[in-house]
Amino acid sequence: MASDVPTSNGTLLVPVANEETVGRQLETAVDLAADRSWEILFLYVLEVPSQLSLVDGRRYLLEADDERMLEKAVEAAKERGVAAASRIRIARGIGRGIVGAVDAYDVDAVLLGWRGRPPRSNVVLGGYVDRVLRDAACDVLVERIQTPRPDVDRVLVPVVGGPHDEFAADAAASIAREREASVTLLHVHTRSDPELPRTDAEAVLAATAARFEDVHSVDRELLEADDVAGTITDWTVDHDVTVLGVSRGGLIQRNLLGTISEAVGRHAAGSVVLARRHDPVSSRLRRLLSSLS
């Protein structure tokens, strides 16, 4: 079913569950891959319960519709001029299957779909999404797919002063170039901001703007407000896509996302993409702290 992975400048792994999620992730995946000359590798994880062996799981649980879904996804990407292939991975859990695929196929980034469900105790976005954010040895993008992505004319990039802002800016630049969209860089400053004093915020906005090469319109906005997440969410109303680097949070578990980016991801208008740059040192530290807890 799957073609051999062609030579490319990199690989974007796109786990999909059904035709609806494929349709809602495809446009963003194509924008990212086309701009970077990457290949898209569509992945379907067949989750096999412990009562069955993995071999029996493939024999009894894999459906022809799942294979056709992957074939259609590959065809749709190729029709847009992007190299694409697909894989089926058998695993005991969705998160385990995705993380294993990251290592097995040497991918550069993974684009996850997330439905924006209400938070639960000890869960940030969802069981398998949290695991991929925590354990995947690559960059991670999480796209909220509650609704289909609209035509993209305006992209909002909140600059929150976190370690993943540059990755978010690069992803937003790819989308803006492919869609010929304008970009607004937004920093919401509070007087008690411990991470980014106002004098430095202007320099950070200028440095971020320099990452948007060949984007025809890039505006910079520096606002004063006490509610950072709420202000960013208000600005999303006038933009089609918001791309946000995950922000620092409080508890270790919340550090997967951070309070600002989680709030914006849940409540923003339009499409939202959350970006987390892979940090091997932080990944090892999280695993150590988890083993001690």
C-alpha cells in the first residue's frame, strides 16, 4: 500500500484517525511541507488491546477503509505537489505508536490533530497528545481541528517570550508564504512580566519579524494588558490562523504546554496551531523527574 519514502529535505509525520481528521490536517501539512520541501508521512496507528497479540490485531482489527483513507491522503498531498507516503503501525497505545514512529522513520516534526476537548484531571490536551508532547524526539505541532481550517488571509503569531516562539514563527511563515497571507506579531506585556521587560519586547518582536522572509506583510503590535491569554484570544477573532509557541507553565505536567498557550488553544477563534521545539536535555530531565515521582 505505502510507497517507498522518497528523498526529501525532511519528513513531516501526520498521524490520522479517520477521513475527517485527514481533511482538517491536510492543508496545514501541505503548507509546511511545500514551503520546506519536506515529505509528508501519513501514519495510522492500529491500537491493539492486551487480549490480542500484535499479529492478531493486524489480522482481525485492520479495516480496508483505513488503508483506503491513507491512500487518499497520499494522493491528495501529491496532487498539491508534495511528496507523500503512508505507514500503518501496530501498537498497544496511540501515543506509543506515534512516538515509536518518530524514532523508526527519523522524522523532523509531527503534526497532531486535537479536538480541543475540556481539560480533565492530570490531562493537558489528551492522553496520546500529552505523551507525544512529552516523549517525541522531534519538533511537535498540535493543530486544533474542531472546525475545518478557513481560507487563510491573516495569520496571528503571539510572541510570549517562551523558548518555542522561534519555531512557531517559522511554522507561521511557511503557512503565510504558501497562502500569500499577512502576518501580525503580537506581544501582550504586563507590568509584572518576569520574563520579557517591555524594553526587550520590542527587540524580540523585531527579531521575530526577521524570520518572515518573503512574507509580503508583517505587522508588529505591542500591547499593555493584565490578561495575556484573554487579550490574545480577542485578537484571534480577526485572524484565520493563530500559531503559538507553547509557553511556560507552573507544575511539571503543565509545562507540556503552559497556561497561556493552553488557554489560547482552547478558546481562540479560527484555527490554532501550537508549536513545541524539541529539547533533548529537557526531555531527559522530564523522564528523570517522572521516575522519581
